[in-house]
Amino acid sequence: MKRSAFTLLELLVVAAIVALLSALVASGVAHGKMAAQRVACMNNLKQWGYATHLYADEQEDILPRESAVDGINAWEMTGSSTSRDVWYNALAETLGVTTMARYSQTPSSQHEFYSRGNTFHCPAARFSPVAATYPNFSLAINSKLMFDYEKGPPGAVDDGSGCRSLKLHEIQAPERTALFLDGGVPGEAMLCPFQAAYTGQPKAYASQFPGRHKNAGNILFVAGHVMTLPGKEVVDMDPDSVYRGGAIYPPTKVIWRHDPTLVP
């Protein structure tokens, strides 16, 4: 006698195989998406590195300011005329993309700041409702490199604003010194419990380094190359270390100050 239908057991086996294949395909798509986001993030960082070197060439080797203030940069601050030489305006203008001064103008333009494909952001970053209250930067400049809020060496250039500016040639190990990096934003999962709370400021260093790329993050170095580094190679996760939650010191993979001997 010919069989006219599948048995229940056969149907269950087929359903299980289809479910398994679907899971494998979905997993592959998810991994592909994450890889694409990581590469897009790296490309955005390279753009900021390119703009930094162009800016320095035009400004007698001086780098832009890292931030308007040492803390949260409100929308109004980013749009102020006194913030024109901060990287998010100066480098954006050099690069030919929309500046923060433009984004800050209206609620609509502020919302546009978080649009997909914006050079200011890592595509893998996810923003919480607090992002509407002030600009959250998912890519940030190295906060330990400039003299804006760090103690600079004798003879550092004073740009007239009360902050001493760093010149590009003063960076002693450009191939290992961070220039821009993935910066943690409010609501994002912490890479390490010893890190400071992520705030999305336009400046960041190891204490704000997230693991949004599978427990790793992207760093642009002064020499112009970008690396995806595991969090454990960037952040000191030793609970007994005096530097826990911050940078690994003495530096191994990443240098944060213009002089590698200085503590970040």
C-alpha cells in the first residue's frame, strides 16, 4: 500500500530541521550585521583622523579642543561661537559634514544628529531617552591627549583661551597613541564594573570604553590606523589594581598621553 501522508514523527523531524536551519541563517545574518557595523565604525573613525591631520596642517600643527567644558556639553554649548574650535565643530567643518553648531539649532536638527549613517556615531551604538536632553557622542576624542583639562608640560602653547594646546608633533608614539575611540553612552552595557558610568561626552578614554563590538571596541590611533581591541587589552580589569576601571599602566597596547611615561 502506498503511503499518502507523512507520519507525525516525520513532520516533527522536518520541523526541527527547518527550525535549526532558520536559526543558523538568522545567526549568520546577525554576525554579518555586527561585522558590517564594526567596519562602518572604523571608517567613521578614519574620517575623523583624516580631518584631524588636515586641521593641524592648517593650524600650525595645533589640535582642536576636545570639549567646550569638562563635563556634559549641552546643545546650547555645542552651538556657541566659543565652541567653534572644539573638534565636533572644527573637524566637522574641515571634513565638510554637518557641525554640532548646526545640529544644536532645533529639536528637529537635534534628532537628525542621531540619524543612521552619521559620521559622529558608531552604527552599533544604541541611545536611551536621555540622548534627547543633551548630545550623546558614541565616538569621542581621547580626553587624556589634549592639555584642555590636563596638566601640561612647561612651554606648552597657550591659545589665548586659558587652555594650553597640544601640537601634533609633540605626540611621541603616534602609532600607539589613541586619537579617537568608541565612547560609551548612557544606558549601554558596561564593559567592566569598575568603569565610571557612561555619559556620552565628546571626550573619553579607557574608563568610558564600551564593548559594543562583541566585548571589544574600535580605537583610531594618531598614525591613522584603526584597531578593534578586546576590552581586556584597553581597560584595567584587575580588582586589586589602583588603576582598575581606567587605562592599563604602564601602557601595553594603547597609550593615552602625548608622553607614554605619564600616567593617564
